[in-house]
Amino acid sequence: MLVNSHLIPHEVVDRMVDNATPIRAWREHLNLTQDDVAKRLGISQPAFAQQESVAKPRRATREKIAAAFGIHADQLEL
């Protein structure tokens, strides 16, 4: 059986329905703090918090964050 690695878990969708940005929804789903992700990206927590609050960040930003999450960038595009 093939599994589509580009699927979005129900929990992530639920968080987005509750007005979380896709980045925040994924971060919470993965049980990561903003500081955890900021360290993976090599930036400060406040800098990441700003990126997380943007509804549709630039493609390069989405790609970097997706890599830090271990997901595909298109899973952050909704």
C-alpha cells in the first residue's frame, strides 16, 4: 500500500480551522516549541514567531520551515 507523504493530518487541519496558521498548526502537531524550531533554523525565537504568524510566507521561508519540520513545503500551502 502506498502512503501519500504529502497528506495533512486531521489534527493539523483542525488547528487551522481554529485559526492557526499552517506553520503554527504543524509546529503544535509535532509537539515543538517556537524555540525548538528557531534553533533548527538558526534564528531567534522572536524571529520565528514573526514568521509563524504570517498567513502565507514566501516560498523560500516555507521550504526552510518545512525542512525543519521534516515535511514537504507544499504541506504548508493551504
